[in-house]
Amino acid sequence: MNYWLMKSEPDVFSYDDLVKKKRELWDGVRNYTARNNMRAMKKGDLAFFYHSNIGKEIVGIVKIVKEAYPDPTTNDAAWVCVDVAPKQKLKNPVSLVDIKANPKLANMKLVKQSRLSVSDVTKEEFEEILKMSQTSLK
């Protein structure tokens, strides 16, 4: 299993919006590195749901339920999307400030490449975020 982090502005599409919809395509990514990360996603992988701009915190976990396919929001075949479904909300959101303050997360892509909308997360980083949020994976 691989781990990821996916960013969304909560006033555009929040974790709670995903919970209400039960499943959603993750489209509109127009960065090659983020796109390549989405191409690498496998069904069953887990991703943190990060509220960007407002809140700046990891609030939940999503499951990849459909692997990369052409993004329907563009005619350019270079871009893909994946389908995600909510897995669980974190018991306590983990803020960007707290992530940056944790030396175990110093090399996390969220810290190193902060503008990347879809990034990979190591198993150790994933587990540290769960620990910080006091969340047990169901």
C-alpha cells in the first residue's frame, strides 16, 4: 500500500463534502509531478485530505477507489483524475504549523514542496500524523 496527501480548499470542496457525496473524482490537477503521483496511485491506497488556504490542516483520510483515468474537465489527454471515497475523519486535525514543528516530518513533501497539490507520504510520515491526531486507523 502507498500513502498520499491530497489538497483541497475547504470552501470549494471539503472533507465533509466528500462524506456527503460518498465518492468523488479528484480532477483539475495541472501540475506534472502531482499528475504523476496520481498515475502511481493504486486502488486501496490511502491519502490524507488536507484543507489548504483555509485551515491549513490534515482533517481526514480517503481511499483511492478508482485508479487514474482521463480527466473529464479537459480535452488534453495528458491530465488524469482518480476517484476517492472517505475512509475516516481524524480525531484531531493536524495543522501545518504542528507538522513543521515535528522533526520526524521535516522531509515531508508538504513541508519541502508546499505548493504540490498531490504528494506522496512515507509510511512513517503517515503513522506519525495518525499519532499526532490521536487517530487509530479503522
